Amino acid sequence: MKLTITILIAFVAGLHLYFLWFEMFAWTTRGKKIFKKFPKDMFEPTKSLAANQGLYNGFLAA
């Protein structure tokens, strides 16, 4: 049981670290590929908002 809980916690922390990377460093490059229905010119003005969310996810991963 303890092993299962540890694996689940590591998985959730890994997800938050992925979101940190995506929102802080890949928002303007990969974001356009992932969110295809969004306008292409939306990503650059919202870069600081995404970085803020990425930092928040980093704190959750810790």
C-alpha cells in the first residue's frame, strides 16, 4: 500500500513538473501545436500569465 501511494505521489509531482516546463519554457513554441484552435497571436501576449501558472505548478510539485 505504501508503495502504491509513493508511486501516485511521484506521478502527480511529475505532472506538475511537466506543466511547469510547458508553461514557463514552451508556451510560445509547443503551446501553438497543442492548442490548435486558439489564435496563433494569443501566445506571446499571454506568456507572462503562463509563466506565473508554471511557477505555481512548480510549488505544487515541491
